[in-house]
Amino acid sequence: MWPFGKNTAERVKDAINANPVLSPLGLAVQEKGGTVAVTGEAPRQSLIGLISAVASGISGVRSVDTSGVTVTGAPAAQATRATDAAPAGPVQLPDIVQQSAGPATAPAAASASTPARAPAQADPGDKLAEDTSRVAKAVLAALRGNGELADDPIDVLQSGKSVILRGVVDSDHEKRLAEGLARDVEGVAGVDSSGLRVAAGVKELAKDKDEQTGDTVYTVKPGDSLSAIAQKYYGDAMEYKKIAHYNNISNPDLIQPGQRLRIPG
């Protein structure tokens, strides 16, 4: 169950797959220490900014690296200009990602033997989708800037001019607060909070992360059992088997206070 059933990379992948422009691309996502690396192929340079905008709406993402995304639709010269204009590597958040292919240079002369190739054209819909997805990023910033919600694990996805809140908060009050803050962000036409559930103590459960994998980490307390821990995180005591396997625990009945368990995605 989200957010504890999926790590950061998996949640970014879900957000990309939920975007109708990006979902057909089959992009791969990896995450380490808050930096998300997206790899694969895109038919247009204009989609790079959209990828960054969508990924940056996910809680826990500090930067987005799209240098592993190859643009397949542009001629070599056009792709070179796009690379010069948009530096590869991680894009630090919350800076807005700007992508530009640079000015086109007309050939001095066209010969019959060397026909001119038209540069790959940006789809106007890509820019619209990117601008719209930035609204989700602005909503996430508003939630992170609120003292009551700052530590709640909440993702923000885009659906047209509406945003989707997905995650967990501590109380019904915090859920209403999140909805209100989202509605107040300029450009938001509607808020879907059906994926935002209430679970008391979620801040404590979500605060500790594995820096390498983005997994949530739980420190065993006296009286704990794997089934009780699984109930807290997944809402299903039988998921203790997943925790045991992920942490190489051969005997699920033998866990010790102070032991740190990674909660797998």
C-alpha cells in the first residue's frame, strides 16, 4: 500500500505512466539519495522538460537527471544544439527546468545532391503538458512549506488542470488542509484527494529513509513482531513475509529491539 509499498523510483515511474504523453515511452527510473535518473528514448527534445516536471511532483525527489534519455526524432545537428542549450545531468529542485533547442541556423546553400532536412518540430502539446505539470510541482511546494504537512509522505500528480493527491496524513484535519492548500495554488481547477488516506502516526513511520534505495526504515522496538510491523506499513499483517525476505531474516520470529528493517517497495 502506498507510500510504504513503493519506493521513490517506483512512485516516479507511476507518475510517468499516468501521463498520457509519457506513458508510451517505456522510460526506466532509478533513484539514489533523492536524485532520480530517467533513461530511455523520447521522440522529441521538448519531452525532456515534461519528464522533469512530472518527476519533480513526487515527494522525496531532490533532483532529476534526464541525461540518460536519448532524443531519437531530431537530426544529429539539431540534437547537438539541443544538448548545448540544455545541460545534461541532475536538475536541482525546486528550480524550474527550462529546455531550449537554441536558434536554428539556416544552411548557406542547398544543393540538389544534399537535400535539406527539416529539424524535428516540437509538439505544442508538449509545452502545454509541461506547463500544466508544473502546477503539481507548485502544489507539492505548498504542502512542503506547511508546518503541519511538511513531513507527511504526499505525492502530487497531474490530471489535466486538476491535481491528484496520493499518500498518507495523520488526521482528517490534515487531509482537509492539504486539499485547501492545493486548491489555492494558481492554475489548479480541481483536487482529487481520494488517494490520500489517514493513518495516525504516519510522520513517525515515514521519517527514516535508506539513502541508497529510498526505502523506509523502521527501528524495532521491544514487543514488536514482523506481523505487527507489516500491519502498520501495509495494512496487512501477512506482508511480514515480504519484510523478512527483503531483510534476509530466516526466522521471522527472531527480531531484536534496535534492529533496523528496510520496508520494501
